[in-house]
Amino acid sequence: MIIEIEVGLIAAAALVLAAFFVPVLIQLRKTFEESERLLKNLNYELPLLLKEATGTAQTLNRVAADVRAGAEKAKILGEAIGAIGGTVNQVHGAIRTGAASLWLNATGVLSGVRAAVGVLARGVRHDHPDGHRGSDF
């Protein structure tokens, strides 16, 4: 009877182990099947993805080159505008200087005319002994 109990316990243990291992083995089989599907998809899609990534990188390189060229042109344009601004500043300074010089010359001429008029007015208006005012001319 002990042998029968031991055989029964071993059979029960084998059933428990089988009951435990069967779902694990089923899950492992599903996992391997899913892995196989994933690898097939990767083998199909990975070259396409790499091709697209390469194309994108090449496009980005072209865009970067275009941006560099645009920045160079903008730099040249900025330098030209700066040179124009410097020329305008020089012309403005020359006009200011010329206007100030013209103003000083005009002021000097007017002062000279006033002085001449004053001298002539004093020289022309002197009293004669007979009481008339007249000129020496």
C-alpha cells in the first residue's frame, strides 16, 4: 500500500508539473511565433526605413548647405548696406559742414555790408556850414 501511495504521489506530482509546464510551453510557443513574425517584418521594413532615413539625412544636408549659402549672401548684403550707411553718413557730415560754412560766409558778408552801410551813412551825412545836409560827392 505504501508503494501505491508513493506511485500516486509521483503521478499527482507529474500531473501538477504537467499542468504547470503546459501553459508555460504554450506561452513560449506564442512568444517564438510572435518573434518570428517581428523578425520577418523587420527584414521587410528595415531596408525601407533605412532608405528613407538616408534620404532625409541627404535632404537635411542640402538644406544646411542652402542655409549656409543664404547666410553668406545675407552677410554680403549686410556689408553693402553698412557701406551705404557709411557713405550716407559722410555725405550728411559734408552737407552739415558745407551748410555751416555757407552760414558763416553769409553772416560775414552781411556783417561786411552792414559795416559798409554804416561807414557810408556816417560819411555822407555831415553838416554843412549853411545848415544843409549833403554829401561829399
